[in-house]
Amino acid sequence: MMKPTFSLNQEDEALRLLIDQTSKVNLAQWSLVCAERVLPYFVSKFPADDRPHEALEALKNWIDTGNFSMKE
């Protein structure tokens, strides 16, 4: 079974090179910052939905430990 890879919808070679040369931890930290900036908009519409918070906590845990389970 092939491991899934990150895919871009656009043909931007410079962006692809940047992503390929950046560590997964750095990309995860960047995505965490982006998600935390827009999370208040989601929470304002869906205050009872804890899934985004749980996903961000799982990402923080992965950044800190390198451990992740799909069950989470």
C-alpha cells in the first residue's frame, strides 16, 4: 500500500519545492497557527462542536511527541 502524499491543486513548482524541503513538524506548526486564527469563526457558529479543538490538541501532541493514532 502506497503512503499518501500531500497534494496541491495548483501547478506551483516553487510552492511544491518549499513544502518538500520543509520538515513535517514545521508544516504542522504553521498549519496550527493558521487554524487557531480562524477557529473563533467556527466556534461562533458551532459552539458545541469540539472536533476542531480535539483535532488541534492531537496535532499539538504530535508536534510534541511524534505520536499519533487514527483512533484519536
